Amino acid sequence: MQKNRLSSVLSTFVVCYVFWLLLTWNFSAQELVMGAVVCLCVAWFASRMFIHEDPTWLFKPQKLLALLAYIPLFLRELWKANVDMAKRCFGGCRSINPGIIKVPVEAKGLYAQAMLANSITLTPGTITMDIVSENGKDYYYIHWIDVTTTDRVKAGEIIKGSLEKGVRRIWE
Amino acid sequence: MILLRLLIGAIIVIGGIFALAGTIGILRMPDTYSRMQASTCISTMGAIGVLLGAALYAALILHAPGTTVKIVVIGLLILTVNPVGAHAIARGAYRNGVRPENGMKIDDLGRDFYE
């Protein structure tokens, strides 16, 4: 951690500065210098909380590409789930079949698991309620609006769809 | 130009339809968790539709890149913060003993931790 201190401050600074430029959208010298000073102060304090593993992760081209490729993939899943959910909403309470199911997760690492859990929660019809780790394997408890199968591995494949592959490509 | 405006209007209306579906879902669903599932419709497709329409309007008709970027940042913020809140609410409700009245088809969380 200590030896990465400078690089993590630098990468936090770059992310902060990009946000500053995007939000102000003003390229006069005064704004640029002031932004750099503020971002450097923030990066100095916040890098410890912002970066836990690999400071240069976002600047590796194939990781960045994988992150960009994840967006259309995620939007497609989101659209499918939303159309399905909208039908259920108009259909009323007879069209739902809720349950909480425990599914295995292959993604490793805190960031990957958090991102996958958040993606699952964002798709309508599934909410991640808890993460546990048993004998080196990780499991999500997922509230699922339409339990079509009680087999946990199959249910995991249906819920996670192609999201898990995308997430693993980003973080591994 | 008029076509562009129509397209932007259509995107916003689609977002509105999904928000309406979510609202109706909240009113009609039978238990807490199912209601939360319905509300996810509003915060994903509803918000994305409306914000996408607004971003296109700001970029192509108002020619204001600063506004566009701000709208995109709002969208990203919703997409990153919303699932954290949803997860916390669902987990807190379950821990405080909220259970669906009609029962659930399968309840692994209750089986593993609360019996």
C-alpha cells in the first residue's frame, strides 16, 4: 500500500481532474490551474479511500475497453428485464412468483462482486440481499420476482445472464 | 430538425411509460419486496429514458455541451447509488422481520440465517 501511494494519488488526481473539466466545461487558464490545485488536495486525502488494489487499473487499455464493452451489454439486459417487469406491473399480482434464492458466484475480488451485485440489483426483478462466503466459494442471496426454477445453479445462470462474463472480463 | 425533436420526444415518452408502469406496480404488488422490484423500473429505464432525451436535447438543439455532461453525470450517479440503497432497504426490511403475506416459493435466506 505504502509503495503505491504516489501512483494512487496520481490516478485519483487524473480521475478528479477529468470530472472537474467535464463539470465546469470552461478552459480558461484560471479555471484549469484552480482545478488542478483543488484536485491535488482532494486526491492527497481521498486516494486512501478511493483505491484499494491496483492504482493503474483504469489506464490499462484492455480493461478500459472491457468496461466500455460492458455498457451496451448491460443496457441490453436492462431493457429486456424492464419490458418484462412493465408487463408484470400491468398484469397485477397474479403474474408474480417471488422467492429468495442462493446462487453461486464465480467472480473473484471485492470490486467485481460489488459491481455484479449492483448490476443485478439494477435489473428490475432481482435484488441482491446478502453476500456470504462458505468454504472459499461465494454466494449471493437474491430476491427474484419470478422463480421459474428452484435449482440454484440454473437460477444463477438465468439471473446473471451474460453480466457475469462481462464483469469478469473487466476485473480479471 | 422536426424529426430530431420528434425522436427526442419519443425517447422521453418511453421513459415516462416505464415510470408509469413502475408506479402502477408499486400500487398493485402484494408485498414489500415485490414493490421494491417494481420501483426499480422507475429508477432505471424511466430515469435513463428521460435523461437520455434531455441530454440529446441539450447537445443537438441547445448546443450546450456543459449541460449535456452534467445530465450524463446525473445518470451515472443514479445508476451507481441507487442499487446500494435498494440493497440496504431490502436487507434491513428482512432483518426486521418483514415477510411477504402470501409466502415465498423458496426462501434460502430465512432457511440459512433466521430459523
